[in-house]
Amino acid sequence: MLRKTTLVTLLLFVLTVTLGYSAPAAPPKAQAAIQLETSAVSAVLMDENGTVLFEKDAHKRLPPASVTKIMTLLLAVEAVEQGRINLADEVYASENAWRQGGSQIWLEPGEKMTVKDMLSAIAVVSANDAAVALMEHIYGSEQAAVDAMNKRAESLGLADTHFNNVNGLPTTDHYMSAYDAALIGKEAITHPLYIDMCSIKEAWLRDGKNWLVNTNKLLWWYKGADGLKTGWTEEAKYCFVGSAKRDGLRLISAVFATPEPRSHLRESMKLLDWGFANYTAVPIVTQGMVVERLKVNKGVDKEVQLVAAQDLNLIIGKGQNKNLQKKIVADASVNAPVAEGQKCGELIVSKDGKEIGKVDLIAEKTVAKAGLLQIFQNMITNMFNFSN
């Protein structure tokens, strides 16, 4: 546990943060009369920090159809990042993959494709057979992959999600909530490969014999759109988790069970329009920015600079005036050795006493432990400095 030894409270700017995790945030006064409505049975709009800006029955458990694959893709992308698989690896389609119905690329048993092509097929045309083939390649069996998906859901704190297959075809005990789907999207956008795959408009497979066109039409229709996943079954109706970024503001929308074709895209654009019209992104700190200096005990250097582990942007309601505060929470010192990237504190932003955003502060460089001679020399130096 970190103890507070440095407390810096700064008046950042005169602005408003309309944040809430259980209730819709209030729009600017000039547009207070505008009521946001959606035909989706369940919907949520959140920012990249996970702050809910709008919700409608966001925790309702519903069949997610192919929105399931936002988790399938997440695990596959993480497997690539971890070095467990490579994009150039060959994946062989099993008979189980061949038997999948619905959207597919018509894999034949024993047919091989690269991991990259399988990822493209899942992200672009929501191929059920490719999802099974790729997850079997990574985990050995579809059931092992399902178990991994549920474990990952637990690690993300998803309270209203349970997977029973990897592609979202109708089955029992398989459900998600719009809120949970948006949280997966929030994690997904932190992975560049994930965004690269989901933002592909068109792709070719089988040496140019098969043309794939993305089912997410927002990539053409909506400025800043770059993901994430569409879905439809008779049971689930039309579902979509979308992501768009404008002027530094990243928003994630999730709509479940909209009634007719393309209504999931229309309703998602409605939520995104509302978000971009009423909120703006205010940068608090950028990745790598020096935020604090920390004393190092028994190190070859006496101190280490603490930098932001990632960008931190807050969502501010347009046209409102409130005060933000930030504080640095860190130990008074750290013992050597210190590893580059080691977490040594946090920068926390609050409003009205409530935490609304934070970022880890990490060591900018490695500080090795000093030898006995240097430690002794430092002690002598400190003694003389003290006496003076």
C-alpha cells in the first residue's frame, strides 16, 4: 500500500466534469432539454477511462450474438503480444470449425491460413469458423478457449457475462451486458493490433480469391470510427460495440437488441453524436511526462524521475465551470535496485472529493544498488552536508 507523503493540490482549470457510473451524465445547460433516447433494449456510452456518460438497462443480461467475438479477438491479440503465437503461424481448420454455421469463410477441414488471415476474417466478416479454428490453435480445444474467455471476463470485473462458445452462435448460458461489452471494448482499444484488425474495411483471402467487406459500416459512415464488433441472431436481434475518436476524445458505445437491420449502427451513431456534442477531452498528462522525483536509498543514483505510464485524458462537459484537483501519491523513498518501468506511485485526479481518474507513475530508468564503498561515501557526504 502506498502512503501519502506528497500531496500536490492544483487548480487545473475552470471546467466541468460530468461523470457517473450508474446514471447518465447531465448534458450542458444549453442543451438540457434534449433527451437522449434509443430503441436498443440495453445501451451504454462510456469514455476510454470507463466513465459512463449514458446508460439504459446497461447491466441487463442478453444474448450477444457475434459481439462475443470482441473477447475472442482480445485473447487472440494478447496471445500474439505475449509471443505465444505469431501472425505468420499457420492455423489448420478442424472438423469442428468446419461445422460452424452462420457467418463464415467456408473453411474446409484441414485447410490452413495464417493467424493474421484468421484474425482478419473474424474482425472483418465475423467468421464463426475462423473464430473456432484460431481459438483451437491457441488453446488446444474450443472448451479450453471458452474457459479462458470466462477467466479473462472475471479478471476484467465483468459481473454480467458468461461465455459458452467462442463465436456467439445461439446456445444456453451464454450472455453479456452492454456495460460489460463496453468494458471489453475499453480494454481492446489499448491494443494497437486489435484496432488495426477491427479498422480494416476490406481484405482478400485465399490469394485474392475471396473478398471480405467489414460488417461495421461506421468505418465508412462515421468520422473517427475504428471498431469494434457487430452481431446478429434471431434471438439476440442487432447488437454492436463501437469505438470512435475525435480531437483526442475516445468514446465507446454498446447497443444490444435493436429491432431491425442497421438499427444497431444507427443507434450507436446517435449515442456517439450525443457524446461528441456534449463532451470534450482534457489532457491531464501524457505518457512519459515527468511528474515527480523520488529519493532512492542505497542506489548508484540518489533519485529517480517518475513518469506517467500512459496518457490520461478526462472527459469534460462543455460549457460548465467546476474545479479539478490532482495529487501525487508516492512513498517518500524507494530502496535500490529500482527497475525501469517499476510502479512507484500514482497521479490521482479528483472532483468534489471523488476520484475520477488516475495513472501509474513509473521509474523512468533503472537504478542499480550501490556498492559498499559508494554507500559509505554517500553517508560521509550527507554528514558534511548536514553539518553545514
